[in-house]
Amino acid sequence: MEKIRIKDTELNVFMKGEGLPVLFVHGFPFDHRLFLPICDRLSEVCQCIVPDLRGFGGSELSDEISVCTMERYAEDLAELLDALGIKREIFLCGLSMGGYIAMEFARKYEDRLARLILCSTRTDPDTEEEKAKRLHLAETVGTTGMGPIADSMIPNLLCAKTREFSPSTVDYVREMIVSQNPKGVAAAARGMAQRKDTTELLKTMKPSLLFISGQEDRITSPERMCKLAKIVPDAGFFTVEDCAHLGPLEFPLIFGDVIRFSVFVHDLLRQDMYTGFPIVFSRNFGLF
Ligand code: MLT
């Protein structure tokens, strides 16, 4: 891990590999560990850059910040690329909240993107009920701590098979959640409650788009993601069987290989993915 100085803070960043930069943006309430299981193989073909967002993992949050908007995280990512001296176009891969941030990054820094990979995410803003839940979490997490949040989230984050057959994945996710700083979690929850609708942005997006979802995802269903993919001409849509919200941990091999394939063909063809219908990867068949 490296500490990289950006304008007003330092980000904790995992980096591995060389070549095309692929910047990974984790969801809520996680950190770079969400993507570690896919980075070993992927780093053979690209440069994996996996920061802890401000207030998560080993990245700090100063006391005066109580709200982190998706725009602010996106600016942090642009500053991180500047600090690393990366001027070429990158792949940006965001999962769930990471997808909200990736869309804001695309709004502001579209020219820096060769491809946007949106995993288990959505583009519509919160309903009033969802906002109220987030604000309640933000107000209470300081006293409850992260344990109850982990317990309530895990059944939706991991599918039944993962929970039954892979206790080590469950422990990994739980440990990652309970280790988060409640202040960072509260700031992100408030920021998500304020996020804008980015659906319209998809229609005019210049970088190519790839959507990946888990078939058992109850937080962002594959049907919902498939609808989004259909908005975008020539977008790719992949869905992984026996997988819920956390594909990089539930099926690292398949999840990583979809991205690897995407990196591999990038220089050969721009529009390399099938369009208009979902491609399902099952437990028994990898991509290669
Ligand atoms: C995430 O995984 O980042 C969350 O499910 C996003 C959200 O709460 O909307």
C-alpha cells in the first residue's frame, strides 16, 4: 500500500502491474480489499490502482467534513491520477457506490476515460424513504458502531450459496465492514443521500460501457442493470450466476476475467462486446 498525497488529504492506495491503468472504486462501506482477489491475475495485463476512498480503510477524513458527496470522491480520484502522473485514458471500474462515483467522474472528466465498467450499481437517486434511512444510519453509526451494520447488510451482499459454502468470504466481508471508521461511513451515507440522477448521462457517454451484475443481487437487480445497459448503444452486459452484490469476492475468477477480456481486446476493437442481450456466466464455466 502507498500513501498518495492529493490536495487536502492523503489516500491509501494499492497498486500492482503495468500498462493500461484500471482504477477501481469500492462500494459502501468497504475499502480496497473488495478488489484484491481479482488484482493478482489482472495485474498481468494492466496497472490496477485501488484506492481507499476518503474516510474508508487507511484513508483519513478530517474532522470538519461531515458529508462526502459523490462529486467530491470523483475529484479525489482525478487528483489521485494527477498525483500519479497518469495522463493517458484509463478504465474506471466502480461497484455500487463506486458506480455512483464513477458516473460523477464521467460527468466531469469524460476525456480521461477509455471505458467505464459499472458493477452492481444504479443511476437513479434515492427515494425519500431511502434518504431517511441513510440519514438515520449517519446519525446513529457513531454509537452503534459497525457490527450491526455488517450483520444487517451481509444477507443482501452475499448470495445464499456464498454464505453457506464460503464462510471465509463471509468473515472477510464482515471484517472489512467492522473495521471502517464510523465518521467516514456517516459522511458517505449523507453524500449518497444527496446524489444526482445520472441516467441521462449514459445516453451521451463517449467512453465504451460495460455492465456487470450478480444474478442474485437484491440491492441492484440484474434486470435493473440490464435496462440501463439497453439505454446505451453498444454497451456490454454480463451477469454472473450464484453471485449477489459483491462479485469480486464471490466470483473473483469470472469477475476478473470479464475485466481482463475487456482490457485484452481494448486495443484491437473499440466495440468488442455483444449487445442487446445478457451473457450469463455460470459457476461451472469461466470465460476462457
Ligand atoms: C454499496 O454497495 O456501495 C451500497 O449498496 C450502495 C448503496 O447503499 O446505495
